[in-house]
Amino acid sequence: MQKVVTILYQSLNVVKHAFEQNICDQKNLLAPVLDLIENKSKFIKNQNLDFSIKLDYLSLADPESLQELDEVDENGTILSSALYIGTTRILNNLLLNCKI
């Protein structure tokens, strides 16, 4: 389980890297994260481990209004997410090109 705990942090860094490569649309920013979590979930299941992982939410929001974004603009975004590892809910947020 110890190696799995960092998956949320790794996922957010995948989005950060994509954003730094000038990818700004929600679908292309978040798709790699969904794939990463799905693959890790399948791995855990195939290993017959006694826990599972489940994405609770993954969000790109406007830093001022907190409304969901389809496209990140010059104001940047707040990337927020939550993931269950077993019964433990892990939250993390990352500011991309914005200040709050």
C-alpha cells in the first residue's frame, strides 16, 4: 500500500507537466490522470491486494469563481482531486499559473 499512496501526487504532476507543455483543454489535461489511476487500480486488483483505489473527483477550476473549466486560460487554474485508497480519502490541490 505504501507505494500506492503517492499516486495522487504523481497524478497531479502529470497534469502540471502537460500544462507546462501548453496543453490547456480539460480533456487532454485530465485524460492521462484517469488512465494512470485506472491502470493502478487494475494492477492492485490483479495482485489480489486487500485494498482498492477509487477516484472521488478531479477538477480544474477558475481561481476566482471556482467554476469548473473546460479550457484553462491566462488566469490559470486550481487542480483539485480526491482519491480513496481503501477507506482512506486523500485530498490534494495544485495551483497552475495562478495565485489565490
